[in-house]
Amino acid sequence: MHITQLNRECLLHLFSFLDKDSRKNLARTCPQLQDVFEDPALWPLLHFRSLTELKKDNFLLSPALRSLSICWHSSRVQVCSIEDWLKSALQRNICSRHESLVNDFLLQVCDRCPNLASVTLSGCGHVTDDCLARLLRCCPRLRALHLENCARVTNRTLTAVAAHGRALQTLHVDFCRNVSAAGLRRLRAACPRLTLRAEHSAAMIPDQLPRGPHAPGAALRKQSVSRQTASHLA
């Protein structure tokens, strides 16, 4: 028996054992298998291990999606987590190549996957509060949101959870240094039934642009002003 002689249910079952690349390669062999590849029933779960995978065309976003995870474990995560004002030109260049990937992808998810129930984001240093707030509004069935080492996540995400996460049962904000203890207390008071975990987050040092004469860069600014003044006097 040729594989194309199997019924659709059997083909979907066979495809389910393959990773995204293998599914795409098999789909290219004939129109019938391409049609199976494009069946939303094949894509209730998506897991990405790098940001470059988000740009591939080897998966399908649809209302069938229930679980999404983007877990990026790379040395570049450390660069993403550096405060913007502290980054060197090289580090900014590194971030510019991928800083919008997760946000842009999640916006597509907001538009196409209203039945999403679980989201895990780990090492996504550029994901923003605004993007997560939109996700909560567009996916009203979201029950679990797990965030780890997402440096741009702040108390604004906690506020969005209280306002829009009506179905949310579990929230993790681990190693998210810009989430404060006060923000966590407010969320617990607003959503007492929510299972909330914030491992190390409130104990970490939040981002704060330094001020005063001893702040990094202050000496250089002072020298620049002095040179401008001397030039003017001359």
C-alpha cells in the first residue's frame, strides 16, 4: 500500500510523530500530503527552541493551537538581558537582528489563535508588556502563562493579567527582574485564586537609569560640556 492510500486520519496520525522540518519535507512530495500538512488539526502544539525557527514556514498558526512555547537557551540571551543604556554598539547590533521576532510572532498568534490555552516564554529578553497585554485580550481562554528570564516584563504585565486574564489559572514570572514585590502583592489581592509564582523576580535588582555625577557616562557628558564651553569662549 502506498502512503497516499491511507485515509486522512491515519495520515494525520503519522504526521504527528514528525518534527516540523520533517513534516514540511514530507508535504513537499505530493499535493495530498501538502493538504494534510495544512490541516489545522495537526498543529495544536508548537514548541520552538530558537528564535530563527519563528521565521520558518514549517508550521501552521490556526485556531486549533492550544499550547505554545518559545524556549531560547543561548549566550545571546545574556546580551538581550543587559539594560539598553548599558549595551555597547556591538551588543545593540546583535540585538537588532532578533529583538522584534518574538513580539511580531506573538502578534500573529493574537490574530490567528484565539483558543490558545498555554504559553511559555523563556529567554525572550525583548518581549514587551504591551505584547503580552494584547495576548491576554485576544486569547480569552488562556489558562497558563509561564514567563522566565524575560527582562522587559514589568508590573504592567501583572496589571494586564488582573484586567484581562479572566480564565488564567497559573502565572509564573521567574527571574523577571523588573517585576516588583509590590506588584505581586497587588496581583494576589486582585486575583486570589490565581496560582502565582515569581522565583527570584522581586529579589533581583530592577533596571534603573543611573543619575547623578557618579553615574556611568556622567563624566563623559561633563567633559563634552566643558569642551563646548571652552570652544564658545575661544
